[in-house]
Amino acid sequence: MSKDVLVIGGGPAGLEAANQLKILGYKAYIVEKSEKLGGHLAKWDRLFPESISASETLDKLLKPINDISVFLNSEIVSVNGTDGSFSVLLSNNITLSVSSIIVATGFSLFHAEKKEEYGYGIYDRVITSVDLENYFKKHSDNRIINPKKIGFVHCVGSRDEKVCNRQCSKVCCVTAIKQACEVKEIFPQSEVYCFYMDLRMYGRYYEDLYLEAQSKYGIRFIRGRVSEVSEDENGKLVVKAEDTLSSKPLKVTLDLLVLMVGMVKNDDNESISNLLNIRVGEDGFFKTANPILRSTEGDSQGIFFAGASTGPKTLPETINEAKATVLSMHNYLSKQV
Amino acid sequence: MIVNGKQKIWSEYQKEIPDDHYFYVRSCIRQNFFPASEKTFLDIVRNKLNLDFFETEHHTTCGGIAYHSDTIPQETLMTIVARQFALMTESGYKNYVASCITSFGIYTETLETWQHFPEFEEKIRENLWKATKREFNKPEYLAHASDVIYKLRDKIAARAKHRLINKFTGEPLRVVEHIGCHYSKMFPSKGVGGAEYPYVLTGMIEAWGGEIIDYPERRHCCGFGFRQYLVQANRGYSLSNTHKKFESMQPFKPDMIITNCPGCPYFLDRWQYVIAEMEGKTYGENSQGIPVFTYEEVAGLVLGYDPWDLGLQVHQTDVEPLLDKMGIEYNKADKYKI
Amino acid sequence: MKERLIFGYDPFVLPFTLGMVFIILYLLVGTVRIILALDDSERKLILKSFFPLKLFKSIKDIILDCLIHVKIFKKNPLLGYMHSSIAFGWFMLIFIGHIEVMIYTPQRTGVLYYPVFFRYFVMETHETLRGSFFFFLMDLSLLLVLTGIGLAIFKRFRSKALGMRRTTKLRLGDKIALYSLWAIFPLRLLAESFTANISGGSFLTISINHLLNAFVTNPDYILPVWWAYSIALGLFLFALPFSRYMHIPTEILLILLRNAGIKSSMSRNGYAESEIYSCSRCGICIDDCPMTVQKRNIKFSSVYFIRLLRRRFDESINTADKCLMCNKCVEVCPVGIDSTRLKLLKRQEEYGKSRTNYDYLSTIEYSKKRADNVLYYAGCMTHLSPAIYKSLFKILESAKIDYTFLDSDGSICCGRPLMLSGNLEGAKNLIKKNRELIKASGCDTLLLSCPICYKIFNEEYKLKGIKVVHHSVYINDLVKSGKISLKKSSDSYVFHDPCELGRGSNIYDEPRELLSNSGVVKEASKERRESICCGGSLGSLTLSYNDREQITKASLKALLENDPDKVVTACPLCLKSFSPYNSKPTIDIAQIISEQLINS
Amino acid sequence: MVDFGYSLSPSSRINLDNFDQGRLTILSKIEPDLIKCIACGSCAASCSAANFTKINLRKVILLLHRGLDNEAVSLIEGCMLCGKCTLVCPRGINTRNLIRSILKTYKEV
């Protein structure tokens, strides 16, 4: 019974899973399709709710990886065998024979261009939450020049059947509020508006962050989805929404608009599910064996899930799930002889 | 404004428009509003570009106005549409082109409905047979007349006598494009350039030398809105819509407006007069209005037709300022010839 | 006996005399100003008050309050002794001084300075019995005062010993007056001792005189000491109006006016002025103000409010708005200043004009069936704690008493909160409408479970022929008249006196009597008239949520002193304030009783 | 000016661009907790006067932040200052004094 395990995806879930595998004495292989490890975490500056540094967090995840074999810029081409012995062919022509596979492929960020009415990539001062995080890291972005009025649009590409994503991405509300506060730190004179449909402050300290956003930073909250964005003669952004709490249409001219892009399924989920002979749900994320009791297991033997590959999750949830995944995989393999 | 961003979107919304052999149907209200536009269209495609556009005096209204004014049910509407298709089939055409945006919308809506509810189509075929003993094939290609001009824009540009250039400054004319709501708002994939940033008119303007300006209320309805205009009690809303658009476009100092819908040019033109009378406010240079045109009229001007043959004298907002900018010769007296 | 100086004058009397003249004029002008600010009806009251009976009461009060200071004795004996020894002793000195003048030098009667410096001008042998008697009395009084002064000086440094945690800060005027006051009597002792061998003296002065003669033989030293004594007096008198010690003369006027039945009608003028000047800034109210659990809120206690008023500073409105109106400071004030009323008046002057209108009230009509004898009005707050009226109804039903629930589907507020906010005009609208509805019901008893409502229904509504009663009293009567019977539980309770019920309406015993039928009633460390506000009071307009929280906790601490099983109150607002912070259950009295009912 | 028997209908749209925050700033100084409102509506739901009037404090706070001062003030007409809303406010806003301060700041007598 081989102790080799394949981890698909080098994001937080994959890294944590690999670490746990190592601790339990397994040999983990990480296959990462991009050119570096870290996934979306690498794009972030600080993490909600206690604004812990993303890079430090990533370093901690990467540290134990050094002696684990990682294949970058590579994907799986074919998988043969089932039940505790798979031979996997990678795009770099390496073949691995492993006893089980952990799918930690995560999620993709919604392409803001698809919400054409918001004009991302068309209006100069419309950016995404990712662009903003990048600005927080690099402190430079030619679209952000001392803005006086800033808007945040929640649920861009989430809870929106028109762009084929019905799910809530879970993290955007609190991220928006985190970023709103951070932006206010940098531009204390600015007026900041959040356009939300619901504020889903479900996690520990999230509500506190919300309260701080109100009372300390004076962020203005407008309940209503932005309907359309356009440029006025000075290149400022004219934003329209309904202020649903007063049931009146509302218009405001802004210098910067931040789109909170949601978590969507990866385009290659379909092909991976075919290779591994597992299923994807209606939302395009992978289907688990049992959503409550076996949420880390795939419905074909030896296949496991960790992280956002089975739907939007926060980082702590992802890390915890990676641990749980390895444990249930360990239990599974111990039964095989 | 990042132009290649728009181009990216345009590239995603390209619809197939046949080059030739169309069954052409006119619009009810354009006959009265801008009668010369359809005449010009046919003259351009038939005589200037030698293409095959067939039309028959037997076609009727598409029923759109009645439908959108809630006076006839969808089933009746579809039967009328089916009859038009029957006429096309009988005269051996496969490409259907409508002069009216509302009709275009109605036809698209009908075809889409039939696609999702085939049983509905069957019922309509039945109705039509009972009523007229006619049968029909669905058109292979459905186009709006502005799609055709868009397709031919470069051919027209090649034959241009005038370009959309301000001869006094040498600058491109600043053009506001207004798309009829029923062109692509309901079915974005059915319009050139989609719903948010339609390209059909922009393409013509670019080809003919003008410069398109985008303004906050660009997407806004012209104000016709059927019942909004037709019922006098609501007419204030119709007017307010148009007013909102003009307030929003004024800072961009447009030289002209180009439209692809029967109602829009009418209301953008007439309401400017009403606002001037009611509020004493005008939106063009030296307290004149902003001239409003149909795309056929603009094409006509570019190809060197006589303004008065294009029926520009029936516009309520004077077009002379634009003609002067384009350097078009015209005889003042002829404006009032019968 | 004979005068040492025939012309009975020496320049050293000037400082005192001028001071005396100044203060007399000042007081006259002040009194006239106050009288003028009163309206005719009030002036009539004053005239009436000069009839013997009332006058006698006033004199009694003056003696008890201004000389003996009984109230302060109650607060703390030592503190009381300090005040009365100084006040009474000094009074005796002046009083006997005048008698001496009248007896020995009648021709000098009415000369301002004569009684004060009598010993300097008059030589008298103390051999005669009469003489020695007076000498003795004078020395005795002087000794009395000196002990008081001694205590006063001691209090400056250790106020706790005299039962005061916090005292007020002194300003320049106070300091001059205070130190000169301290100086006066030792100097008098010194001066009189110097002259004791010439003018005679008694056990105190004579003995010191012998002591002095031992090393001071030169009589030239005498005069400067008399000068010093006179200057001390002069300084004190001049500083008086600009110091807290102005209360000494003003309080007399205050008592006269109060006994005449006059109340303040403006926050600064008329009667209010006499109250303001009667404030000795003793600071007793500081410790008792619930807000002062937080040091930073000391500035909002009544003593400082009155000081702001006295100096006509605008900030006074902020303090007025902050106040909980729990009335505790009024209860403990030794001078009996109704500062709560002053704050209310201040609010009225600021917001008196109603900025909102109540026309909609006119459309409301009495929709219930004609009421049975008992009409119950829950009021706004009780609607947030339905357990209260549910329990009350259970009790009424068990007592077979029919009742009608006036505001079962929402109330028009009783008007008390609006009144407390200073909007008297607005409150009148609500009172008018509620009165209509109650009259329309045809009830003979109006039953209330909210002390806030109770107070205003009781005091402002003037419901002739209708008995207004708070449920704690009403239920107690039911028990006493045997209409309901209760089984005793093993629980122990502490009863929180709601401000509006206790200090506000003087109901302390009935609730306790009632509770004792169902369990053991334990004492709180502060209760009855000293009970600490729950912090929720509608009296305060601007007190923040967090400040209130601190008060609630302090109040609870006092209640839980003797570790009761349950905290019982009789006010929906107190209930709401305590519940979140109370480690023990907080329960309305009606609920307690309803659980102990024996159903016959 | 000609009368055509119809006229421009006033827009109901909130335009945050021309919103003078002067008085709101004053108000926020008096009651800083104002901005802590989460629009839960407890105040409006518990209001005694709401049985008889259009009072809705939740909406008042909102409208003040949208610059619709008159409409806002009209929605506290007839408040009896009973203080129920203060008791139920989950964010601990001193609504009672807030109402008083709004009337004072926005309604001259």
C-alpha cells in the first residue's frame, strides 16, 4: 500500500494538506497549474478580521513545504486505476502512482468585465477588490489618485443568476468593510460608500469590524445593488442604485469604484471531475459524498477535497478543512491493506 | 474611457448579417414621422449598392404598439408576426429585415419564445392557417435595417461625398448615438455590440469620420414608452425622460444625435422644442437645439443626398447648423417646397 | 464700670464697620431684587406668612437649620457639631454682645461696631456676679466657636472623617472668606485676652492674659491685635458675597420664602436666586449623585450646576440635560434646595416652545366598552414588559375584580417623559387627551404599574373622583383586605425603590409590606430615600448608554449588599435597566405576588 | 411659457452630489452614535406614537444621510419622547435625545 498522495492545487488548502500529510508520514506531491504556490492568498495584503499580514501567513504555510515535491506549471492529463492506487500522468510527462488524491483546486475570481454595466476595463476609475489589495501592497496604481469619494460594490458576480453564479461568496462583505476602513486610513478626507444587498457579518469579530467601520471610519452604507455606472464629462463615475431602505433611486458621482469580485468555480472543474470520476454540483463546484457527514470526501473511493474546491470558504475554514481532509484520508488508507 | 475595453466587448457581440437578398418590412409610425428615411434606405441599398431588397404592400403592422400598449394579447401578436413570415416565405426570401426597432424586438421575442415553447409555435401555425390558410418558415436571419447599414458602412464611406467632420475646425463631429430600447436590451446577443455598449450606430459614425461621445444617461430610454406618451396624464413622464437625457448630454457639447428607432428621433426632436417652449431651455450652441437624425438620414447626408429630399424639413429642431458644419450646400427656399 | 475711651471710637473699627455696612447694603439690594422678581400672588403669600403661627414655624426652622443644623447632624454628628458650634457660638457672641451694650452703655446701642469690640471700649470689673456671668458666657461661646473652627480646619485636610468622600473645590472668593473666618476667632481670643487685665474676662481670656503678661508686658501690642481682628472681620464681610459663605445670611430669607409656600418659577431669578445663594457648596450632593460613580461626571452634580447658574453661565443647560432627576440631591441637601426643579425650569426655558405638534391626538377616541370600576393603564414602558400586566391581571382575576385595559393596543404616553424633557406645552396635549379617555371610561380607580405614569397622573391630571393608585399599593390593599391570599416562599428579596415611586411619590412601606407576605425582605446598603437610581431614568436626556451602565451596576451593588435571592422592583424601566447586568433575577413585584397566589 | 397640459414631473431620485451635510455634521456632534444605526427598525416598530402617526426614526436617520431633511423631519412629527425606542435600540443609540436634537437642529421655531 503506497504512502504517496497527490495534492492538486498549491493554494492554502493544498499547502496545509501537504504539511499535514508530511506530519503523518505520507509522501505528498503538489501539482500546481500556475507558476507559483500560494494561490489567491499571494495576491492579498492583509486578512480580515484582525488584519493579519497575508504574506506572513503564506510564509508560515510554505515553510514546511521545502522538502515536498512540487510540480509548477503542470496539470493532470490522465488518471488510471481506482480504490487506493492511481497512476496519474502530468502535463510534464511525469507519471505518479499514488494511493489517493486530494482535490484542493480552490476557486477562481469572478471576471468583473462580465458585469458590463459596471464598466470594469472600460471606465478608468473602476477597479476590483484584487486591484485594491495590490495597491495596498505596492502603494501605486495610476487609477487611484487621491480619490475624494469612493464606492464599494458588494456581490459582484455573486448572488447573480445573470452571470450564472447564484451562490454567496461569503467573504466579500467583510472584505469590503476591511478594505473600506483601510482605504479610509490612507485617504482620511474621503467619503466612502458601501453598496450592499445584505451585510453578512456572520463570523467572529466581523460585526465588530462593521461597527468600527461605522463609528470610527464613518463609512456610509447604502442598501441596494448598483445598476449601472457611467462616466461624466470629467471622467468621474456616475453610479446609480436604488436606496432600497428609502425605496428611492439614488445617484452619486465617485472618483473610484471598487468591485468586490466573488468566488466562482474553476473552468477546469468539469474536466477534472471527468478525470477523477467525481461530480460537480449545479454551481460548478465539486460535489461531496455527503454535505454534512463526509464533506471532505469525493463520491469515488480515494478522492478527497480540501478548501474552496467544494464552494466558497474563508481562509480559517479552508485551513481547518485541509486538516480534516488529511485525517479522513488517513482513516481511509489505514483501512486499505 | 478605455476604448479597447469596449472593443473587447464588441468583439464578443458580433451577429451574423447576410450581405444580400432581404425581405424588407416597413414601420407603421416612421411612415408618418420620417417618411423619407425608409425611402432613402431602399434607394441606398437598391440603387447605390445594387442589392436585392424585396418588399410587399401586403405586410401590415407587427402589432407591437398594440401589444406594448396592452391592447392585444401575445397570441394575437404572434399570429400577425406569423403572417409577415408567411409573406416572406411566399416571396421566397430567408432573410428578414425590419425597419422598426419595436418590430425587430417583437420578431426576436417571438422567435425566442417559439424556440423555448415549440407547442406555442404549433398553436400559432394553427391560428394562422385557420385565419388565412397560410403557412410559413421562420426566417433564417433576422436583421434590423440599422444592422444592414452597419454592415454596409464601409461601402457607404467609400462613396462618401461628405464626412462627419466639422469643416470650420477640422475636428470630427461630436455625435450622440441613441439605440432603441427594443434593439438589444431584451436580447443582448441579438444586437451588434450587445446591450450595454451597442456598436451598431457607433460603427457607422466611426466609419464616416465622426466621434462618438458616451454620457451618463446614454442607456436611458428616449421617453416614448408607449403608454407613457400615448396617455396624456403620463406624458409628463415621457417628457421628463427626454429632459433627463439632454441635461446629461449637454456638458459634452454634441453636434448631433443619431438614432435607430422610430420613436426615439421623434421624441428627442419634438421634446427639445417642447422643453424650449415650456422651460425656455435649449441644449445646442447659440440657443438652438441639437439636430436629431435617423441613421438613414445620416447615411443619406454622407452620400450627398439633398437634405430636403431626405425630409429633414419635417424635423422640429433645425438641422441647418449641422449641415453648415458638414459643409453641405442647400437651398433655403427648397426647405418649404411641397 | 466705665468706658476707657470717652468718645467710644478708634480707627481700628473701620475695616469691620465698612465691611458691615457693605454687606448690609448688599443684602438689602439682593432681598429687594428677589422680592421684585416675585409675582403678586407670591408677594401676597409672603404677607400671609407673617401671621404668628407661620412666623413661629419659620423662626423654629431658622433656629434648627441655621443655628443648630439638625439636618447635618443626621448626616454626620461630627459634621453637624462643626456647623452648629460655629453658627450657634457666633450667634451667641453677637447676641450677648448686644445685651452687654444695652445694659452697660445704653447710649451706644445701635453703634455697629460697639458690641463687637465691647471689651476694647468698656472696662468692667468681673467681680460683680452679673459681670462674671457675662464674661463666662462670652468665653464659653468663644470656646464653642473655636472648637468648631478647629474641626473645620481639620475637615479641610481629612473630610472623610466627617463623613464626606468628596468636597467642592474652593475659588478665590471662598478662600479669602474661609481663611479670614478661620482667623477671626483666634484673633478675637487674642485681642480680648490682651485687654482682659483692663476690661476683664473669664476662664479663657483671663488665663491666657496671665500667660501673655508673662512675656508681653508692653501694652502697645494691644492695638495691633484689635486691628488684626477687625481686619479679619472686614475681609470676611467683603468676601462674603463672592463666596459660598453667602449661604449664612441668605438661608434665612430662603426659609422665610419657602415657609410662605413659594416655589421657583424661573431657573435663575426670584425664589431661585435665594436658593442659589443659599447653596453653601458643602458638596454633600456630590457623593449622593448617581452619576458621580464616574469621576469625570462629578462636574454634573447639583452643587456645580447651581454654581453655573449663580454665575449665569450657559453650560448650565448641559448639566440640566444630563441630570437623571432622581431627586436624591434634593433629599440630602441640608439647605433644602430643590435643584431638580431648577434643572427642569432650565430645560423649559431652553425647549419650552414645542417644536412638534400633537394635532393627531384629537382624532383618537375612547373605543373600549364602558369601564368597570378599575381602569388599568399600562403606559409605554410596561408594554415592553408584558409579564408585569399579565401577572397583575392574574392577581385581579383571583381577587374577582373586573378591570378594563385602557391601552391594550398601544398608549398615548402619559406626558411625564415630555415634561421631563422640558416640553411642558407638549405634555399638556397628552395630559388633556388621556384625561378625556379616562373620564370617558367612567372608572373610579385608575390602576398603574409604572411609577413614571403614576407620578404625573397623581400630580398633574387632577382626576376628580378617580383614585389614582400604583399597583404595588393596590395589591398590598388586596392582601390586607383579604381579597387575595398568598403562600410564603423561602425566597429573600431586596426591594429597589424606583425614583418616581419613592422620592417621587413617597411610597416606601407598602411594597415592602406586600413583599413580606411572600418572603423575607432584605435591606440594601442604600434604600428608601437614599435608593440609587437604576440608571435608566427618563429624566436624563443626554446621558450616554455607557454612563447609564455604570450607574446601573453601582445601584445593583447596593441592592445585592445582603445577598438577596431576587431583586424586586415596581417599575418597568428599572426592570429593563437591571435585568441585563443583574446576576440575580430581577422581577416586578406583581410577578412575585402572582406566583404566590393561593387560588380559593 | 407655453402650457401643453402636461409638464416635467419632479424626479424622486436621491442625488448625493448636491447634499449639503452642514446640519448633519452639527447633529453628529450632538449625537455621534447616530451613524451606528443598522436600520433594524426596532425603533419604528416599538414607537408608541406610530399607532397614530407616520413616525419612523429608522427612516429619519436614513433620510438625513440622504439629504432629504424635510421629509425626514416630517417623520418625527408628534413624537411623545416616551423613550421606548431608546430601550429597544440594539446599538445603544440615545434615540430620545437624537429626536430632540433633530427637531432643534432642523426645525427653527
